[in-house]
Amino acid sequence: MVVNQFYDIQKADWLLCNTFYELEPQVVEWQAKIFPLKTIGPTIPSTFLDKRVKYDYAYGFSFYKEEDEACMKWLNDKISGSVVYVSFGSIAALNAEQMEEMAWGLKDSEAYFLWVVRESEKHKLPKGFLEISRNKGLMVTWCPQLQVLNHESVGCFVTHCGWNSTLESVSLGVPMVGVPQWTDQPTDAKYIKDVWKIGVKAEADEKGIVRRETVKKCIEEVMHSERGKEMKVNALKLKSLALKACDEGGSSEKNIDDFVASLLPPPNSTEEE
């Protein structure tokens, strides 16, 4: 499914990629030798990065109805870095056993948690979990992810490592616990853990299930250990590089300018020419 999207990529005049050069220079340089690749990211609303576009604070669309007010009000009552944000995106679906292990792992950790559980997934939660965990966590069917990741109370993102979520977390300086499911997600988790060193990967057992003890351990490592402090420092460094890339004179802005210039007529020419 993924590879088939690129079956005729050799015909492209430009390949615009939602990443930034400083995040993965070796990959960009290698691909640029094969494809007409230009990095133009992070393509997230300007409010969260360079702030050069007024009122640009949302993508302008959403798959689901967001519970903005409930999320932000709840986060505002929590101290800095005390909340784990948990979301597996709009497509990935955990099986019932994995949902149960995730639920108890979050409940057993020392952190508060904000968990996005789509309406279609709620039936997989342990019986009575909403009531049991109501003083520890908030569960919503969808939320404004950028605003949540940008909130000072959020100290960790438990994610499926989809590229959009990964890049948003990188851009906002939030360390991650990776729970990859398929396609590019294991690769993204590898980069999070071993290349960028801004998080950990929650390892599954022989049944492919990340157990509650692992969930708890990973959260505590990211949020409370000395290694976790290093992850936060590394995450803030990448946040700074993301801002620099899309700001005036940055690598991504220059690439966008090059692309736009290629569509315009040469200087001193006329439309007739």
C-alpha cells in the first residue's frame, strides 16, 4: 500500500517532503541524489513555530470533533511536566488485550494521563476503568493535539509513531514513548530512540503485546530518570532546529522559495515569450 504510492515517482519534477534537513541530513542527502527532493517542513501551523503567519493556529480540518475546552481546562489544573499524553492517531486500532494493558499501565504510573480513545474503541477498555481512573486521567474521543503537546503540563507523548505525530512532537520539544504498529512507524520509533535520542520504544512480548509493566517503566524512564532529562534536552534542541528551518532564511523556507521561483517566468521575460 505504501510503496505503490510512489510507483511513478521518477516522473516528478519535485518531491516536497514534510521534514527538515537538520533532522535527518544523511537521509535527505542520499535521497536528493536519486529524487528531486526538497524538505519543506515541519508543515505545522505557524503559531507553534515561527509565528510569522497571523492566526495560523490549526490545520483547518479534523477527522473527528475535538474536545478542546475539556482538554485545555483539565491540563491547566496540572503542574508542569506531570501529564502523559496518549494517542494512537486516527487509524491505528489496538486490540482489546493491548487496550487493557495500556489502561492499567497508565493507571499504575506516577503521572496523570490524557488519553485519546476514539468512540469506536471505547468498548475495549477494562470494565469500570473510566470510574476507577477518573482522579488520575482524562479520556476524550479526540483533541487539539498541537495545543496539547504545546501545553507546559505535558511531559511525555505515548504515540504510535506516525510521521505527523512524530514531527509535531519533535517540533514542540516533547519526548516520546513509541508504541509503533505498522508501515513507517517502527522506523520512526527507531529514530526516536536510537538516532535522535528523544524517547524510548515500548517493547512488545512474544504475543506482540506491550504489557502494563512495560508501559509504566517507559513512562517513568522518560519523565523521571536521568536519561529522561537528557531526552528532554535533546528534544528541545530539535525544537530549536525545527524553528530555525522554517523561519526566515532557514533550510525549509529556502526550498519553498526555490520551488515557487521555478514556477514563475524568468526575470525580464513576458508571458508571450
